[in-house]
Amino acid sequence: MNLPLLLVLGGFIGLDATSAPQLMISRPIVAATLSGLAFGHPAEGMLLGVILEAFSLVILPVGAAKYPESGTAAAAAAAAYASVAAPGLDAPVLFLSAAFGLVWERVTGATVTWVRRLNERLVEWRPSPGRVVSREVERRHVAAMCADFLRGGLVTVVGAVAGAALIGIAAPIWTLRAGAALGIMFVGAAAMVAASLPLFGGWRERRLAFSLGILCGLLMVLFR
């Protein structure tokens, strides 16, 4: 596992969530795909990202509310998967990686709160006579962004290392078969997408798309 590369990737994902540039890099589907690509498992990373994205749809990061940070957790989970999984799709390891990612989101969310507290201290200042206020504001702004970058990188690296260790221990004794593991993940993801339907206008506004999704799922089951 290339930890310096993961540190930089996690830093940019952490920055993108709030500070800058907010290009959706921090969405789980993008973050996990990028992490999987960086470590040779782009398809598995994207699949893991789709599952974690479904669970994050119902999370609304509004104002100062406390919420899980899914982007850095998804990148850490994808890196952990890449370091443990056998070549090809390893469904049991993917299941364990998704479970770890959902748990790690709580830790990364707590670090966001810690950085907010740091930002509060950064703005508690009084300009001394003769100092240019605009430059001081700029310095503190840059300091806050650097702290957020470092936070994102560290939680991604620590999460990837911890996840790889835990998944490496659990995978050899895991008894759930590949089909059952994939089924549980996709049923859970589908349930979360359904739960988020009211956020996108509800059944009345999205009944056509939702019905087509149900039809496609049934056809896949019938003709597999």
C-alpha cells in the first residue's frame, strides 16, 4: 500500500467535502473509485463506492450538524480492500470492506468536528496595530485549509491500515458465501436508495424511474 499517495488522495478528498474545490471528489462513488484505481482495483473500488454512496444519500450535511464523512472513509475502505483481496472480485472481502467503511465514517465525521473547533480558535484574534488585516485573514484561512487537508489524509491512511488489518483477520474465518455477501450488500443499498426517494421528490415525481429500476432488477433475477 502506497501510504504517501493515499495521504495526498485522502487530503484532497477531505478538502473537497467542504473547503475547496467541491467538485464531488468526496462522494463515495468517486473517492472509492479513485482509491481503487490507485491500487489496481478500479472496478472493485467503484462497486464498493456505489454501495457506500447508496448509504450516504440519506445524509444531509446541513449547517453545523454532525454527520459521518463518507468520502475519506470510502477511500480508506477501497485501499483496505485492495491490500487484502485476491485477484478478481472477492465478494466476502468486499462485504467486510463495506462494513468497515460504514463504521469508519463515524470516526471521520468526528474529526470534522475537531477541525471545526480548531477553526474557532483560528478566528479568535485581534489584529495588532500596523498589521494588514486582509493578509492575516488570508493566512488563517490557508491554515484552516491545510489542517483540513492533513485531517483528510491522516484519517484515510489510518483507516486503510486499520481496515486492512481487521479485514485480514476476519476474512479467513468468514463463512458467508460470495453470492450471499453480494446479495446482502445490494439489498441494503437498494433499501437506502428507496429511503432517500422523498429527498428527490417522492414516489409521485420519480415513479417512472423507480418502476424501471424495479423492473430491471426483476429481469436480472429471472434471467441470470
